[in-house]
Amino acid sequence: MAKLEEYIPIVGQSIIDDLKLLAKRLEGKVVQHINSTAVGGGVAEILTRAVPLLNELGLNTKWDVIKGGEQFFEVTKKFHNALHGRIEEIGQRDFDIFMGASAENIKGVDTYGDIVFVHDPQPIALINKRAENKWLWRCHIDVSNPNQKVWKFLMDFIVKYDSAVFSAPSFSRRLPIRQFLISPSIDPLSDKNKELPQELVDSVLRKYEIKKDKPIITQISRFDRLKDPVGVIQAYLQVKKYIDCQLILAGGSASDDPEGVQVLAEVKEKSRQDKDIHILLLPQNDIEVNALQRSSDVIIQKSIREGFGLTVSEALWKAKPVVASNVGGIPLQIKHKYSGLLCHSIDGAAFAIKQLLNSPAYARKLGENGRENIRNNFLLTRHLKEYMLLFLSLYHPEDVVQL
Amino acid sequence: MAEIVKAKEPFRFHTRLHLTELTGLRAINLSQLAELIREVPGSSIYHHTHRFLQQHQYLSPEPPNDFAYWVTEILGEDELGERLSSIDTINYSTIRLLRDRIIETIEEYLENNPLAKMKFAREGEEFYFIKSVSFILPTDYTANDLREFTDILKKVTIDSIYFHIFESRLRLEKNDNDFSNWIGNSVGNKSLAEKISKLDPYTHTLEGLRGNLVYMLERELSR
């Protein structure tokens, strides 16, 4: 795992100094993160990288995980889908299962932190054992249009916390507690984002038999309808009429997801006639994803819905011009025509791709602006800073805090 | 080269870090935007007129404020967008006055363009009102004269420059920026203080502003 000093060449000494200043103000406090899994998923990924760095800064940071049986996690999966706006049959039995497992966790989990930082809905009911300590609830999912039954159920817990944290402004609603906006982040030193030698990038292209003889357009995403891979192919075909180019659609394996298998089959069917479309199944190969992004001329993220869309940050960090849908957290990462191009339709995406391929200087400028935007706002160091400010806000209710 | 004057009081550099607080309030058209601008706390007006400076500090020249950006890009009201982005923020010494000017600009426009009231943002593209919570911390850097001040200015974070130039003047309602105050009153160099006061910091990127300040200071030191 990377050490703090390794971030200095990327973000500058002064940013690391600021983190140290903040950590000093939290001296003596114990921050306890609680979520539902130690491995897999975005939350665990961020905590794996953030917890050691916070400890290195001198902030006593712990991480505990709740327990739950198969039934509990089936229910919380249903909650997750329903909060994303999907139609789910949720009955009293589901709520009873949730409360049963929560009661066990309330008994079994020691909430010793001066600040208890609960992530996502699974451990939310732990708030019922709140003592004099401070409690935070971090919602990592898109709740812009949640199932009201589930949201109401969760609200009974949310209002007991000191503050809540969301990833995008559109996920917020009027609440009787303070709520903060903290975006997720990418780690510039992870395999997915670190600098790669050109030979390695070239070897990945060779492995997948992709020649660099014409511009490459890439979308990195699961084969999921919400990522609209078929729409990406249609946009590419519109571009292809005027500019000879190639398309890479690369994403994780979809074998455990019946709908994913169907989407992948449709994508393959649509691309059968065109040898310039490369469909790549990459089972969690971060270095290869990194190499494909680096070898692309334009990166596209044509999602229909998006929790945050960190693939956009990953692409911008590599100074690539990006065309992406104006949904979820994407407009936070791209200001239209400043640090990328936003679109609302297949035609719009095709037009934007053409603009970028035909105007390399403009494309380069957007990519450079995008990289600076990510450096200033979406790297792990910013995330650590905001977490520490969040902890401090628990002890300072005012808008201007003199420390 | 003139002798370096020791300041009456040393200048302690501070930095300002901010956390973004959500209000849950959103506007879908211009009438609602004006109504909510009237209601929201000053820290929200401050956020939406200054966020771009910090988040998009590499953009130049003069990135718009959030209101102007939304009105132009989402509602397609370019003329109002231009009027909002050209509000001369440096002329307003309090958030209250700035807020009044923004409301006035929108209301005037609506009076002359009543059809603009009929434009609505699509779902997900509403204007979300956000607040800035500032945490002000002293840094380890202290300057006793202009030479030390210039050397430190080259290496402090842009958050520190931002704090002393923008936040201190407008949000803490001091009449001038901290640098001019110190150079004028403590170093006693009124003409340099005035030159710095006359800079319109809203038309520079933060790094550009740092470069400009350093240039002015070094010229002064080499006289």
C-alpha cells in the first residue's frame, strides 16, 4: 500500500502538510468505520486505501465489519436496488429479517469510536445503540429517486445520526440533520491509475490484437443496460461514416448476472459485422484497463444512470478527452466544454466524438483541463481531507470555523 | 536596492479548507432560482459565486459563477448568463450586497423577458443549493518583511492565497484583502498596498494571481 510521501510528487508537499495540520486537530479521537464487507465493492476498496493513510497521519482509525446471514444480504441487496429506483417486491418479512440481523449486530458490535462512521444501509440500525459519541452515516448509492417504502424505513434511523454524507447534490433532500457532499475519489497510485511504461501499454494492445493505425474510442464498463453499450456502438457507427476509427468496449465478466449475459450477447451480435469493434472481457485486470484507457483517443461513458461514474475520473486523470452522459455524478467531474463534453443522446455522443477527433488541439485542451480538475478535486488526498473536515464539523456547528 | 523594512507586526499566513454542505433545496426555473437565492444562507451565495475559482483554478480567464453557468448551459439563457457572470464581485464588500445584485439581475431580466419563466430544467439538471463551510487554520509560515513575505508567497498553498485575497475580504467582511492591509499598515508601503488592492482577482486563475503578486513584490524589492 502506498505511503503518504509517495503522493507528494503528484499533489504537492503543501497538500500533505494540510492533511497533517488537520490530523493534529483530531488528536486523541478514535474514528471507527463500520460497513458490511472487508473485501469487494467500492466502499471496501476506498477504506482499504484510506484507513492506513489516515493512521499514518496520526488519526487513530479503525475499521469493523458487521455480520449477516444470506437472508440478510438478500434483503439488503433488494434495498440497494430499490434505492436505485428499481422495482422490487419488499414486504414486512424483509424488514423483519433486516431488523433481526441488526439486533444481533447491535448486541455483537462494539461501537467504541469517539466518531462512529457507518457506511451504507446494511449497518444503519447500529445507531440504536448510540451513546454520547458522534455518529455519521455515509450513503454511497444513488438515492435521487428511491423507493419510498425503503427510504421511509431508513429515515427513522438516518435522523438519529449527527450528519449524513452523499456523493452528489442530486442525492440530497431536506433532512433535519446536517448533510455534506463528499465525492468518491481515485487513487493515482493504484494499478488502475498509475503511470505505465509505453511498452506495457503497447503489449496490452498486441495481446488483444488491436492496431494503433486508426483512432481508438473506448468505453470501460460492465455489460449492463444502464451503461448503454449498444448505444455506444450506434454512436460509433455514426462517427465511422465520416472518420475511420475503432471502438473498444471493455468490462468485467458478466457470467453471474443473467441480464449481463444477455446484454453481452446483444453487443456481440451488433458488432459481428465490424472488425474494428473490440469486445473485451477483462476479469478485474486493472493494469489492462489502465493501458486501454491510455491508448485511447476519446473515452466515452454513455451511461443511462450512474452512481458516481469513477471511470470518468480515471479517464480524465490520464488527460483523455471524454464524452459522457449528463447523469449522476458525471456533471461534477465534467464541466461541459471546459473539461469534457456532456451528452444526452446517441446522436449527441456521436457529434461530440466527431468534434474531438477532428479537433485534436481542442480535445487535448479538454483532456488537460480534465486532468487538473481531477488533481484538484477527485484524488484520494482530497477525500482524506474532507473526511477529516467532516469529523471536525461534528464539534463545530458554525459555517466559518476558526481552528 | 532599497533597504528592507521590518514590519510592525509579522504576517501569519493562514489557510482555508472547505467542506461542502448540502441544503436539499433545488430550483427548476428562474423564478424559483431568484426566490431561493433570497432565502438561502450567505454561505450558499458565497459557495456558488466562488466555487469555480477554487475547483477550476486552472481555467482562464474568468470562469463563470454557478448561477451563470446553470442559466447558460441548462436553461439556454445566454444573455442572462452573461449578465450574471459579469457582475463585478470585487465591487461588493458583503455577501448581502452581492446577493441583492444577483436577484436584481435575474428579476430585471424576467421583467423584460417574461417567456424565460417558462423554461424548466430537466430532471437531474436542477440547480442544487450548496453551502461552503470554511475551516481557517494558521500555517507555520510567518513573514517579518517583504522579502520573507515574497518567498513564502511562492510556496504556500493556493488555498492560503485564496483565503487572504477572497474569503477574508468578502466573507469576514474586512474592507480590503489581507495582503494589502498588512503591506499598507504594517510595512507602511501604501502605494504597493494600493496596487494589490486594485488587482481584480476574479479575472485571474489562482496560480496566475500568485504569479502577479510575486512579480509586483519582486519589482518593489528590486527598486
